[in-house]
Amino acid sequence: MTSPGIPPILAAWTCLVLSPLTLAEEPAASSTAPESVRAVFTKYCVTCHRGEKSESGFDLDKLIAKGPPSANRKPWGRLKEQVAGGTMPPEDHPQPTQDEVAALTSWIDVELKRVDCGLTVDPGRVTIRRLNRVEYNNTIRDLTGVDFQPADDFPSDDVGYGFDNIGDVLSLPPILMEKYLAAAESIASQAILVGNGGRPPVKTYDGPALDAAGGSSHSTDGRFLGTNGEVAVPHAFPRDATYIIRVKAWAQQAGPEPARMAVKIDGKSIRTFDVKAVEGSTASYEIKEKLRGGPRKISAAFLNDFYDPKIPDPKKRDRNLCVQAIEVEGPITMKGDAPPPSQKQIIFRTPTGPQDVAACTEAVLDRFLRRAYRRPVTGGEVAKVIRLAELARENGESYERGIQLAVQAVLASPQFLFRVELFRPKRDRNGKVIPVEGGMPLNDFEVASRLSYFLWSSMPDDELFKLALEGKLHEEATLEKQARRMVLDPKAQAFVENFAGQWLQLRNLKTANPDRKQFKTFDEPLREAMQTESEMFFSSILRNDRPLLDFLDADYTYLNERLAKHYGVAGVQGPEFRRVALKNGDRGGLITQASILTVTSNPSRTSPVKRGKWILEQILGTPPPPPPPDVPDLADDSKGQLTGTLRQRMEQHRANPSCASCHARLDPPGFGLENFDAVGAWRDKDGGLPIDASAKLPTGESFRGPAELKSVLKSRKQEFTRCLAEKMLTYGLGRGLEDADACVVDKIVKNVSADQYRLSRMVLEIVKSEPFLRRRG
């Protein structure tokens, strides 16, 4: 490090400048910096970052060799942010005057704008993308009509650039391929009723799948119940039907009767068994019942615990139950059962006799393939799956069984599992590819998929397919009309949950674990209410054509009685959520919602650092660098225990020079939220002392409390709009943004600002943008 207090990355960005010698050489690709700018470079930066001994290995001469600022927009743009914001140089270093800062930042602005955004821009290339878990579930639902979340059992998706739909990180490990094959069989079996000719799917919960089911672990990999209790697992029953539930168990026998076990559904006992099996000879106990479809809880309960230490034989003193597995088989087709709705959705034509079988098979599978592959299909592709259906019939299977096997094969195909955008180059007479500036336009079916997975996290619907087939979807007016329609569709809830859930980090709320002894009012209903408030708030801004500035401050939110009580808002009764006017300016906007305040806190206390970092990253788009290695935690110092309010302890922590420079950016926004405790409830004191929620940002704005902090953030609406545009474009494209995308973001920000900052306008600008409608050739 240059000296104590300079984080390597920030110092490097601050000094992204040229030595006097390099400037004098004037690289051909760059404009000559004026004398005033050269003086700033020489006076404040070059001593740290030049030559082999450059701090953090950052050599400025190598940077300039890469080209002018317009060719390296990100580092130069970041340099401007740091200097203009007063964050760099660090406080313990010589500081440039306002005139020097103005000269430097103005020159950077001019240089960055040398990129001619009027020319055709490289639209970039998206790596072939596997459907992530949410997209897989939703696509299966819309394609087959089976809605039982098969991907919930898949490995978690990797995250890139803050989102889990990024093509570069959506790999396909072998275990996931195995899951796909098993899911395809299960989905096909549940979607199509085939009578006794088809084997019902079996779902087994054993081993790790029982780890959280209850009881304790046992050497046989089962769950051991040493006293009355139960082993329970959640299971999604795809539809109303007959199912077989098997419990594999054994018991340690003691007392005058065998161990007794009840099989329950949603807590209701269905049947009771005497478990006479002993260790080493597990037995299977099953029930066959007609059950309602939907998520249910299956449990195996131990009913008759027994213990008598006086019995001479130690092996006969204690009665216990061990559950090794719970299996669900079904749905099972019974005589007279009506076909499920999913079957009618797939098999829309049924043969009236042998003469119709071939024609019906081709019609059904041609339509299914087009929808599954989300594009027109070739005769050869259809012929392959038709052959599977024919083989089934040749082996004595029914027409429905043949379709079922073909559907199973399609669901395991890469053409279904991946979103494929084919490169179709233009060639000259000799077959040589003709280069095309600005990339290749996507065809209408590819645009339909981009649009539907952006807003619905699912496949296109019939209207999108129809427009794509007619070749109209690429037209700007049609695109805008469809985007507006899709935003209002109930399926757009997926955009709220997946984009907003990751942008705002709401997904972390599920695993947040506030100290229940310290925060006694926190419980699961409150956690769910926090999540619902933020999702409904985002959805209302999107669907009601509200300005995105409402995210920064708003005089309304969505509450039920549980959350209103937590906020201290009177007059709200009942579990239903409704729009509630906020009269106190300290509440309103995202940063004061309990969901955000909870995920940016520690289990036992607030965290100004986490809250400040969240505001910098998710609101202003200026993420701080990672902390230097071996940064001490907030703890004791050499003079003894840190005391006082959390803010006072933080300020003592900042006395360490290695912490001060980063915390100068991180802490002020977080201090402005100190009146909210670790679960978002209002408080006036911390540790018995009054809270000081005032602070001054490095950019010079001062504020006192959350209301004034929100006003400061709202004054920086251009930065927020750009931050949100970059994140939404990243999510929509499924890739990280590149230098060439800066012009696209500029245009989006300009047009959104001109349309009163409406969130819907940002969505429309993204779907009409060059990177969204084209790909690199």
C-alpha cells in the first residue's frame, strides 16, 4: 500500500494517470491532456503507480498503452467518480483544489464521450444459456401444465454479476444431467395418464434428504426417534389422484408391545402400524390413498416411547424408532380416472382408430417440439421423436404411452434445456462469411424467448409465438405493445421475484437469522410480511407506471397488521396487505423497509458498513473495493474494550488507518439508518444512549436521519437511474456489460429521464435496445 489508509484498488483507480514522460509522448489514440490536467496527474498520482514497483502492481504506463480513456471507459469512469466524490486521494494525502478536480473530471468527461454513440455499437455475445432452476420450473409449467417445481431438487445455480441467469456461469455438471433425466421421466409420467401400461413415478426421501426431517442421525443413515416425535418431509403432489406412501422403518423393541408408528398427511393420521422389524431387517409400511394435489407434509410419527432402566436385559429397556426412508409413488391411474388437464394441453388430438394414429402423433409432437424448442423445427427433428412413439406402440404400448416417451426425450434434449441463438452468417459466392457491422439481428423467435425469459422467466406464450411466426415481433411498436402486455400479466411476478429479489438481495431474507432473544418480535410471519412488502412495492411501481424515484422515497407502502404493528403504524388490521399512506418522512422507499434493513444487519446488531455498502452498490452503482487483507473486526483496541453506541464503537474502529479510507465511504449512509434496529423497527437509543444519525458524505452533502438521507439520494437520481439501468440490462441480456454497452446505457438513462423516470420506460428501452435485439456475429 502507498501508506496506511489507502486500499489498493481505490488507490489504483485514483491514480489511473500518466507519468509526464508518457503524456509527452501523446499516444496516437488519445487526445493530449491540457497542462492543468497534467499537473494534477504529476502532483497527486504518478509517484505511486509507475514502473515495476507500482503499488498493488498497477503500472500506469501499461494502462495508457491500452489506449485512450474512451477505450477503457470503466476504469476512467471509476476514477472520475472517486475524485469528484472526494473519496480520493485519501484524507491523509495532499488534496487537489476544486479547480484541479474540475479540470480533471471535465477532461475525463470529454475523453469518454469521444466514443461516437451514433455509430453502430457492438451488441456483444451471450454464452449459450442453460435454463436456471426458476426458468426450468416455469417453462415446465407453461409447456406441460405440470406445476410441481421439479427443479427445487436441482443443485443451486451459480451467480455472476449479481444474477443467476448469466450464461457464463450456468454450467452443466454431471449430477445436474442426472437430475434432468430423472425429472423428464417424472414430468412425462405426471403430465400424461397412460393407464396400467405406465409406471407411476416414485420419489424417495432418504439419506441427506432426511437431514432436516426431524429426529437425530443414525449409523444406518436413517432418522432416529428416541422419544415420541416424528420425521416429516414436504412433498408436492402434482394433482388430485391416488398415491402410495411407503415408510421404511425398524425399531428397537422394549416393553410389552411393539413400536407403533402413524403415517400422517398434514398432521392428520391416516393409518397406524405396529413396527415389529428390528435393526438389520428394515420393513416397508405403506398406505394407498386418494389425495389432493399441492404441497403437503408427510410424516412418520413414533407414538409409544418406552424406557425402564430396571429391566435386567439392557437391550429391552428402551423402545425407539428409526425411519430410513419415505417414498411417494404416484399419481396412479385408476379405472375411471379422467385425464389430467396437462394431458389435454399436450395431446390435443386423439386417434379415432388405427388409421389416425400416425397423423395424430405427428401433429401432437410437431406442436410440442415447436413449443419446447421455442422455434420452428425441422422434419428430421420431428421424425426422431415420432419414431420413439412408434417403437412404444410396436411393443404393445398405448398411443398415450408413445407420446409420453417422446415427451420425456424432448425434455432431456439440449434444445429444450438451453436457450440457443444460432449464428447464421451471410456468405459470398465462394462460401466466405461476409462480416456485418453491428452484429446479427436475432430472428423473431429468439426475440420472443429473450422477451419472455426477461419478464416472465419462462417460455413465450401463444401470442408471442404467433407474432414471431408472422415476422412482426421485431417491429418497435409491436415490441413495446407486447412488453406492456407482459408487465401486466400475472406471470410478471417472476420478474419481481427474480430481478428485484436479486437486485435488492431479498433472497437473503430467507436465511437471515436475527437473535430471537434480543429481537423477541421477530418470527416467521414477520419475515414473510417483510418480503411481501418489498415485492408488492416493486410490483406497484412497475405495473402502475410509477417513477422509479419512488424506490428512493415514497409516501406509501404495502402493509398488513403484523408489519404495521412492527412499524408502529396504526389503523391496519387483518392479514391482508393493502396500500398504506406514510405520514412520517422517516419511512418510505426501499432503504427504510424492514426486509432491506434486516438483510444488511448482523444477527445481534445493526451494521452501518453493510447498509452503507448496500446503498453504494444497489442504489448509486459505486461499489467499494474489497477490504485489504487482515482487517481487524470491530472489537477491542489496545486501550481496552470499545464502548458507547455502535456509532461510537465504529469511530474508534476507524482510528485504525488501514480502515479509515474505506469506512469514509461506507459508514455515512449506514449511520443515517441507525434509528432502525437489526430487524427494521424504529428506535431512539442504542445501548441506553441517544442515537446520532447524522453524517456527511465524501461528496459534501450533510444529512441528519433517514428522511434527509433519502433527500440526498434523490438528488443523485441520475446515478441511481444509471445503476438500475445497468443492473436491469445485465439481467435482461444474461451477461455482464462491456465497454460498448455504455452508449446503450447512456441512451436508456436519457430516455427514462425524459419520461419522468418511469420504471416501465426503462423496461421498454431495454427490450428495444441493440444488445437485446442483436448478437455479435
